[in-house]
Amino acid sequence: FVPSGRGPNYCEFIDVKQGNVYYLVVDNYSKQGRGHTVHFYYKGFSEKVKDKPKKKTVPKVVLNIVLTDSGTDNFVKGGVRIINVDPKEKDSKSTYNEYMISNVLSDIADTSHYEIEVKENSTYDIQCNAHGFFFYTQEVTTGTKPQLINVDARLSKIKAGEKLTLQNINFIGDSAEFLPSSLPSLENLLNFMRHNSSIKIEIQGHVNAPNSPNTKEKRILSRTRARSVYNYLAHHGIEESMMKYKGYGNKQMIYPRPTTAEQNESNRRVDILIIE
């Protein structure tokens, strides 16, 4: 049904492909935002071809990633990196499979929408960075069937005084040596610093030590762990003037009386404070 009024009438069928995302943009001619009714008609079809061997179909898994400003819902142009983090490979440095999608580490890709084909039955760490925003991370596990996985990457603007907890920064025992599983988070922080070269941060180290005083040893361990993050960034080209580090021991535990392994892990963490 086409109501009266100016403007051409338009109707056409389009061929679509599985895994693609299509947008219908409609001009709003009504002040109240009403007046539209949209009907979609679709029908699957198959073609039989004689005398041709059947090809083995490989399941396709597509990540549809959209970067938006969490405050305004506007699209944000940024870079996306995807790292394979299958559980069986998490502690092996040589098995991280990095996909650099449309951007180099120090650059921002000129797009806010990504459609990336990945492997089935795998786990990926999705990292999104954009100038002027905190980074966004999400872990996705794909299935064995074709699927379209939508990732709504909502990025928050950087503000002085805001604090960000680095996920999955893990150390060997009571040391400051990183476990290999820390690599994705460290690389994401490095990418964040490269995208935002005008900020200054404080790297804050924390330990898990409930029901005990904040001794000198605890403060030294937390400081040494914070320095390990500092050294990693400096080694990869981040200016030392952009960052400093400090150890807080067990003074700022999220869970003063942890009762689960997850709560203990949350206390043993590294935070990033935006100073300027």
C-alpha cells in the first residue's frame, strides 16, 4: 500500500547472502513517528545441477561487530582485533592466532561495522579500540553449525578519574611473571595506549590477602606486578611519561572476605586509572 504524497514509489526484490546484514533506511514523513508498515516476503530455494559432484559444505560462522558510543548510541569508527583463545591453547604462547582486521596496531580503521568469518567450535577474544574511548572486550565461543553472532561493542568515553580493571591478567604463584593467558589483555592495553597517545595512566597492582594486614611484602608484590605491566608497555614503545605504577597490597580488595575462587581472583588484579 502506497499512501498519497510526493516521492517515487519503489519496489524491487534483492538477492541476499547468508551471513550478510542488510539495513532498511526509511524517511520519517510523520511528525509523530507513525505511519509505516513494512512487510518482508522471503522464500528459500535450491537448484539441482545434474552430473556435478556434491561439494562438501563447511559451516560458516560470521561475527557481526558494531562499534557504538555507549552514551549517545552513535556509531564509532575504530579497530577490531580477534584472538583465538581456545581453552586447550591458553597457556601456549605459540598457539595464539591473531587476526588483524582492517587495521594496524597504531591506526584506527575507517569503519564502525565488521563482518568477520571465523572457525567453528572455537573461542575468540574480541577486542575493540577507538580514539577517545575505553577498549571493549568480549569472549565468544562458536558452535558447530552456521551462525551469525552479533557483537554490540558499546564503548565508553575516556574520562579523568575513571578506572578500568584489566581482565585475565594472571601471574605465576606469588611472583610478577605473567602467565601466557595474560597476553590478550596485555596486547589490548597496548593497543588502547597506541590509539590514545595523549592520556596519562596509573597502573595499580592489587593482591588477594583476606584477614591479614597490608604488610610491606604485600605492597612490594603488588607494586612489582604493576611494574611488570608498565615494563611490557614501555618495551613495546609506549612513552614512560604517559604512565606510572603503584602497588596497593590488599588495601583495596573488591571482596574483603572472599568465599569463591572467582572472588579471590577478582581481588588479585591490575587496574588502570586515567590520570589525565
